[in-house]
Amino acid sequence: MTPKKVAFIGTGGRSVAYAAPYVLDEDIEIVALADPLEKHRKAMARLAEIPAGFAEYDDWRKMMACHDDLDGVVISTPNNIHAEPAVACYERGLPIALEKPLEVSKERCEWILNTEKECQGRSLIGFVLRSTPFYSKIHELIRDGAIGEIVSIQADELAGWGLSSIMNRSPWRRYIATSGGSLLEKCCHDMDILNWLIGCRPMSLFSYGKRLIFRGNSALPEVCDECGVAKTCPYFKKPQPIGHEDQAEGTLHKFIREGNLCIYNSDKDIMDVQSVCIEYESGAVANFLLNFNASGRRAGRNFHAIGLKGRIWGNFDDKKVYLHDNLKGETVFDASGDGSGHGGGDAIHSMKLKRMMDDPSYRPKQNAAAGYLGAVMCFASDLSRVEGRRVDLRYREDGLIDLR
């Protein structure tokens, strides 16, 4: 069988999570990398151990013009430049793996969604959490009625030193204009997980959010190397050779820490704490909290669902899911993965593009419509945060959503 030919548009840290499993699959060949920065292309190829022979481009348009034999494309550019390459791929009839979020504005998300419909395109949006053993087990238990009808969910994303650094030091993640804000960039797939597990549409929400942690401090310099308290600061990090860490988070560090910026005095406009309360069509209520600067036990992602027959809870990094049946008591399920990033979800998720390339009828449920809903919930949350009011989601017959 001739290997499927895959190209990458954008070669930042997340691209490695897709490329590494493809390199190990003899039925996939990575033929081209497009990124304006040569150092990103070289670093990504080295980290993923891509065999020699691939072409490199500084503009994705040149790449698309030079390769008319592609079978699939991975798009992992900064969030504000997702739409153009996604639309171009739809128009070429190519299945795509598009990193989350869909885009940075409701209008640009709708451009992607409408083009996918018009071209009968196929998308795998980067909602990798659905592929993790942790959330897959929770979904299975809820689907099978283990706790009955869901009444409420409490979910947290308590980001540690590494992810806090990535969000507040990255050249593009720390600005709303290019990332869409911290809730969209970091937690649109948490919104998707809530939608997936509850199994019905969100109808309204209310949100509070501020920047309370990483505020300017006149006692600190602009760069870490000039700081007198560096040894006691968890965010001090001297530049390290690319590739010295194997995990996806470590990979991301190498792409964004070159400036060694003080995390407190770096220029930024994103929030570092935000809460969202959501009411669903079923009447269930979900509370979600994003907070940076967290460490120790029960940091990271926490989940707790309460149903009419019992409860499900767990911490993502503990790799265990706990079920309490009100009549039978407690059961513990192992949620260990294969060692790939995102708790074992990265490899499973990335290979869904292979299935799309092999089977033209296959359409992942993590599609543009799911990406649109998750993004709109983040846009609605920021609207609520800014205007201090509840925001209603009104669903239109054409699949779009109005915010009232």
C-alpha cells in the first residue's frame, strides 16, 4: 500500500504530538512542513524524528501549490491564522486535523464552519481530551447510566508552573487578539468535554474573570537573567537545548521561553483566573474554574459529576476514575494511557486523521461543529465577564448560534 502523504501547516510545539505517531506508522509519510520560522521547522522535525526527504516552506500557500498529491493536512498554527489554511484545505477536498480552538472570533469560526458544510469537508478538531482514557471512562460510565441523570458537574483546570508559563510568556498566547484569550486557548476543549458528557446543549452561562496573579511588579526586571530572586521563583528558567524533555509540555517550553521574560512583567492582556457557570437544556448545571499558578496534589484537571444514582470524580493526572453508586458503594477504575501526552490521548487522537484518509465516509465527532460550540461558549463567557450579565445561547436552523 502506498503511504498516505501528510503535510503540516505550522510547526510549533503541538505539531510534534501529531507528527511523532505518524513517524512510527509505515502507512503515513510526512512530505512537507510549512512555517515562517526555519528554526521551528528544524526543531519539530528533530523532536518528532521525521525521516529526511520532506520539503520545507516558509509559506503554506507555496506548499499547497507545490503538492497536489496530499492525502491530509495538520494545521497547528497560532489560533488567529487557522481559518485561511482550513478553508483552502476544504476547497481542495482534503481532510484536516485542526488544532483547537477553531479560531479567535465568532465570525472567523463561522467562516470555517460554513465552508466545511459547503465543501462537505471533514475535520478533526484538537479536542484531544475526548481520546484520553480518563474522560473516555467517565463518558462510558455516564452513557451506561452508572450515576443516572446528571444533576451537576464541577470541573477545574488548575494550571501549574509550565502551562502558566506557556500562556503568559508565549509570543502569541498572552494576547487576546492572537490567542482569543486564556479561556478559549486553554479550555475550549474543557467546554467540549462538558457538552460531550452531559449530552445536550448549553443554553445560558455567566462568567467572572480577572488578571490577579501575573500583574506587573516594579521590583522585578523584564528578563529573568537580571532578577535577584530567580532562585526562589518557580518561573525562572534558563534556556535549555531543544529536545531535552520528552513530554509535550516540555516541548512547548522550548518554543516560547527563548526571551526569558519575567512572567509578571511580560506584556499581556489575558485573564489568569476565570469561572463559568453553565445551564444545560436538561436543567443540569456545570461550574468550571480556570486558575493558573497551581501546583501540588489535585492541581491540573479535576472533575466531579453528581447524578440521581451516584457520583463520578477524579483528578486527570492521578489516572483513576472513582464511581460511587448510592446503593453499591465505591468502585475505582484505572485510566492509565500509553504514555503519550495529554494522559494518553495524543496518539489516539492524532490517528483519527489516518482513519479519515483511509475511509472517506469517516467523520469524527470532534468536528468543526463541536469546535464552534466550544469556542462560542468561551466567547459568551468573555462577553458575560466584560458586561457583567448572563448570556443566552440561541440556536439557529442554519447551525449558527446567536448570543443574547
